[in-house]
Amino acid sequence: HPWFLGCQFHPEFKSKPLEPHPLFAAFIGAALEHKKNKARAAPEPKRAQAVGLTPHVTA
């Protein structure tokens, strides 16, 4: 994990739907920034190539 969050109080009791506690706002902001940076750093996916099948030979 690149980061984590720990606290010894309950900020959810101080949050409202349109007025989140600053701890939650910062946590969500960090998660969104991490997602954005991760998406930028991801390599472009390559198309798979078909490979020929060879019969299985047993001795």
C-alpha cells in the first residue's frame, strides 16, 4: 500500500453529506490523486497475438 489512514477518534460523527470532515476530504482527495497517477503510469495494453498450435506428442 502506498498510504494508509489511522485515527483514534470518530470523524464520521462530525461529517455531513455536503460538509465532510477534513480528514475524509483529504483521504478521498489522496485516493483520487493516486488513481489518476496510476492511470497515467499504466503502459498501453498490447493486443494478444495468435500462436500456432502444435500437436502434443507422447513418447
